[in-house]
Amino acid sequence: MQDIRKDFGSIKILHGINFAVAAGEIHALVGHNGAGKSTLLSIADKVTVLREGRVVQTGPASQIKLDELAHLLVGGAEMALGDRQHRAQRDDKIILQVENLCLAGRPPANLSLHAREIIGIAGLVGAGRTSLARAIVGDMQAEGRVTIYGREIRRRNPARCAEHGILLVPEDRKAGGLALLSSIQANIELSALKPLLSRLGWVRQSRRVQLVEAMIKSFRIYPPNRKKAVGHLSGGNAQKVLLARAIAAKPRVLILDQPTAGVDIGAKAEIHKLIGLAADGGVATLVSRSALDRTSLLAAISRRSASAAEVAAV
């Protein structure tokens, strides 16, 4: 097959793809939107890796490892949080303090978060990871104190916590996170309108477009069309829209519940990097992950060696 091209309007999807399949050969086409890449590598004879509509490598499947595959999909040397050599030091001052937070039938939880720090919470389904994350922002009823810069947030709810700079990015991005029928721009603006308001209360249209375009570029959201409906994006790109929306709101504390659930290996590496960049920018980050994904969780927080980031098994 030679010079395969595909456009959707002005957006180029395939940029002249070339590959060949021999008789009796299993040839795997691997890209960001696919699934089951490890299975494909185990059964395929040859693999062609696509990135942004172009072939980046074709070779024997036996010679391509999963970490190399992730590197090929993402492009660039820095994939995971732990890969970075220069780490920002955490601040000594505590931003978020959770004291004796009690959910029904569970022991009290205590934790503190500093600026530029990433803390991981691991646990199996039903262990209380999601409940703890929701309880911190007041989305579930719980006894205990939550303070930001030493000031207690009373009568907590998600809106009030957001006003104090505490944002929760939920696990279920479709049910609780994104407006699927709305555009990328509308979703990113949802949490970012307040920082963009002028003194008179008007939203500056030029600033809105600039912000959204910058987020699409920084987060490598594909296709890079701010008017594209989020429901038509791949799982990885939809998750990046959710993260972009949270970062656009300029949070002090970011709580991420299963931030890479349901995304492919390339998108997972990119999301890890984005979490690290947010932390480097001063955001205190709490990451909740499945115990089955503990290795990935440890890779995500190991870059915080300077801040003694910890994993709390819930």
C-alpha cells in the first residue's frame, strides 16, 4: 500500500502512509487510538508505528519493547515523570492539610501536601481511594478538617473548594468530568472563565481563544481543532482536555482520580509528563491510582525524591 492519505476538512489525518504485508504475515498497525498493544506485539511478525498520521518506524515485532513503543508513540525523549533529571524542590510550607477525615466505616485519613509535591494513593477497587478524593472536596459527606494555607474550608462542597483552588479531576470523565456534546474550547473554558474576566465582569473573547489554543498545543490534543466536540475524541485526548481544563483554572491543589484510566500507552506517558509539569509550576498534586497499576503510580511520583513523596495504601 502506498501514499495513503486522508483529510477531514482542513485537518490532515494521514500523510502518505506506505507499508507492505507479505503472504502469511501478521502486520500490526499501532497508533495512539489503538488498544491491546502488548497483545499485538506478542502475535505480530512486523509492526508499523504511526504518529500524527505518519509512519515513524517499521520493524520486526520481536525487536520492539513496550517502553520503546511508548517512546515512538509519544515522540521526544521525556515521556514519564521519572525520566526528568532536573526536579523542582517542594516548598516547605504546607498548602493542603487533611486531618482526621472520617468516612463511614473507615479509619480517619490524614495527609499534607506541599507546593511542587506529588503524593500517590493506591488501593484496589472499593478500598476507598475515590471516596477519599471526593470527601476532600466535599462531594461526599465526611467528618474532619480540610485546610488550605492553614485556613479551614467550612461546609465543603466542590464549588467552594474550587474557589479556594482545590480541583478534583474525576475518574469517570464521561459521566462526571466532560460535556461530551460541547467543543474542546467550551470544556476548557468551563473552569477558566473566572481568571479571564475583566474588571467589569466581561469575558475577553481574544483571551479565551488564546488560552484554548495554547492549551491544545501544550497538551498535544489531537485533532488540534478547538471547535471539535469532545465526544468525538479518543480516550487519551479527552483525558487531556479534562487536565487542560483543570490547569487552565490555575489551581493550588490538583486531585487526580485514576488520571490515565482507559487510555493507551502513549497517552499515558504524555499525561504523566503533564502532571509533572503542573507540579513543577507549583501545583500540589494528589494522585489516586489502582493498586494493580502501582508500578505506574510509583513511576509517576518517583521524580519527587526531593520532596519525599509517599504512597499511602488505602
